[in-house]
Amino acid sequence: MALYVEGLSKGAVHEGMAQFQEMMRQQLESSMHAELEKLLNTAAGEEREVSRKDFEGFKNLFHRFLQVKGPSIEWIKIQRPPEDSIQPYDKIAGTAPPDNVADCLNKLVVVKLNGGLGTSMGCKGPKSLISVRNENTFLDLTVQQIEHLNKTYDTDVPLVLMNSFNTDEDTKKILQKYTHHRVKIHTFNQSRYPRVNKESLLPVSTGLSMTGQSAEGWYPPGHGDIYASFYNSGLLEQLIAQGKEYIFVSNIDNLGATVDLHILHHLVNQPNGKRCEFIMEVTDKTRADVKGGTLIQYEGKLRLLEIAQVPKAHVDEFKSVSKFKIFNTNNLWISLSAIKRLQEQKAMDLEIIVNPKTLDGGQNVVQLETAVGAAIKCFDNALGINVPRSRFLPVKTTSDLLLVMSNLYSLDAGSLTMSPKREFPTTPHVKLGSSFTQVQEYLTRFESIPDMLELDHLTVSGDVTLGKNVSLKARKDSAVFNNHIPRRVRVLM
């Protein structure tokens, strides 16, 4: 009898605690809604209506954030993806070139994620406007690639840029230079969400203005927002009406992410009953990619597993190159009609990424974000394709920039390809020191970009300047340097 009463009292305590927590959640949600209404009242007209739409998405994300009781993944339920769910690229590219290339291309839209700034490389404005090769910016190269396709196959592949409030104005100004190119360019803005005070869980901003102190109170909520913002912009509906069926989405700083005709043909020419709605390009993981998201089978669905979702006890296991052999390149092929369906059914369920930040004044905030690839579990007949490493060539740092500016790559119609003169299929591992972090300083340290065809590994630290006609070569004991003054340069085998 005593045990029964004790158990009953424990149950009552547990139930009481659950009720208290639910009441607190409802109170927090109610307070958040009231604060968002106050923010909307600081503006009028179009700005207010756009923000109201954005806030609907934010409310949904905040509601789900408050409901989270633990990790979204139970490690014990993780399974290896079935063999046929991740296809080798060679199998898809092994078929004869399609006869209907133009038909396939006319169903395609190229979407570039263009919300990021170049601050990590010491640049102001959109990252897409940084010069990366022969005075060409990321955006220049993208336009050249698509124009080449349209001219070669007499097609009409449009380019769509998903901007953020950080990049929209500067990007639109520069688009005038492409007026006479054979590419139709559209833009839409991803949402603008309020940063949330870590303690009070309320917005830190007091108005919708993007000037003064209010500017710090806002953020673009990650590229997973593409589905809602694309749909809300009306552009998705417009493209479907024009007969477009698929989008190819990639980061604008990934210079390997060009339109692949084999993958497109595979996508377009499937039987209706097994039509694939989502393809994620993955590639083999190296030690440099251990933090990259990977594909798993989870509760009968192909799913993207990010390191943020992994319990601490299993992080080393997640980073294992032998267990998780592939990672997501963020090159994605997605059905437009499927995006429309999922948005209308409110069935796009993406894991929340809680991103802590500290503002300039020292205030701790959180940003609620989502990732575009996390939607793979929502689409029918989703597929991974294990592509060559050459399709993943991101430029995140000046070390990456040195690689793509060098003679390792040839440039043709906006596309970079590895020089046939290089004997190894892999790129050198380059690590430039802190003196090279910012693009402007980096450029002053090279009178000309070195010959790197025979380089394997390069680490540079200290105050180093390289002159003209420098060759960097992997040798047993040293590197070969001509006509420059190295202070501390190491070439590692």
C-alpha cells in the first residue's frame, strides 16, 4: 500500500511539472506574439505586410522550438541507407548522352543561395561579388555558365538568386550589367526573423527598422527558408506556369556546382509512378569534411544528419570517415510542384538549428535556423548521388581562393576544371596564416599567383610575401621557391 501511494504521489508530481511546463510554454508563446505585433506596428504598407508573412514562419519555428524536449535523433534508430538510395555518379553518367538535352534544360531553373556577406574574408557587401578568377566574381561565373548552356542548346534556363536583406540591394544594382546576356535573372528575398534574447526569449529589436541599433536585432534564418520564401514570393507559381519542373540549388560560392546534364536527364526521364522529387549530391568524406552532414536511413526515410543533431557521446563516431563515408555538398535537385504541394499542406518539417550569437554590446541571443537539405525526408522517392569531388569546390577562405586562382584550374565558359597537367586527381591542402585572412591583404602578398601544379600540401605562417614566377612543388625535403623572400613557409608531404 505504501508503494502504491508513493508511486501515485510521484505520478502526481510528474503530471504537475508537465502542466507547469506547458503553461510556461504557452505564456512564452503568447508574450512572443504580443511583441511581434508591437514590432509590426512600427511600420506600415508593404514593409508591414512582408514582415507579417515572415513572422508567420517565425511563429511556427518558435512554437516548435518551445516544444523540443530533447535530440531530434535517437542514435540507436540510425541505419545505413539502402544501397539503391545512394547511386554512384558513374552509373548515371554511364548512359549515352541524351537526345533531348534542350527539352530537359527547358524544364530547369538554376537557384543560387546568395544571402551571405564576404565578412569572413574581410570584404563588405555580398560574397557573390568578390573577384575569384580573372577579375570574374562568383556571380559573373554563374551567369557565364548558364548563358553558355542557353546559347549551346538554344534553351531558356533562368537564374534565380535567393538574396537576404543583407545582400539584396547591392546585388540588384550589379544585375544591370547582365542586361544583354542571354540569361533571365530573377531574385527573391529570404525571410527576416527577429533575434531572440537568450534569457527572456523575446525579440531584442524594438522596431522593424534596419538602421541604428535595430539592425542587430534581425537575421536571415538559414537556407532552409528557401521553400517558404520562394513560395511566398509568387515566383515559384510563376515558373511552374512557364513549364519549369525542377530547380538546381547550390551555394553561390561553390564553383564546382554547375548544371550536370546526366543528373538532369536522370531526374526528368523517370516513370511517373517513381518520379524522384529530390536529389542530394553527396561526395566521399575526407578528414577535412568530418563535420559535414551525412545521409542516413531513419524511420524508413532517407534523412540528413547534421553534427548539431548528434548526441555528444557519439560525435567522434559521426566524424568517422569509415562509418559515415559521404557528406552533403548542398547541391540539390528539387521538384517545383512538390515544393508547392508541401508548402500548401504545411508539411515541410525541418529540424531546428539553434545558433547562439553574442551581439556587439555583449548581449547573448539565439537564432532559430533551418537547412535546405533537411527537407529530403519530406519528398517522395528522394535519392542521393555520390558525385566526384570536383563538384564540391567551395571558396570559404583565402586558402580556397588561392587554389581556384592558380594554374590548377582552367576556366572555360564560367566553369573551372582541373588542369590535365596535374598528375594527381586531388587538390593540394593549403592553409594560409592569419596574415592572409582578408582578401585585400592576401592579394598584396602575391606579386603573381604561384605555379601549384606539383604541390601536395602547403602551410604558411608569419609575415610572408611571394614574388613573381614562384613554383611550389612537393619534394622530399623542401619546396622550390624562385625570386621571393620567404620567412616561414613549409611545404608538407
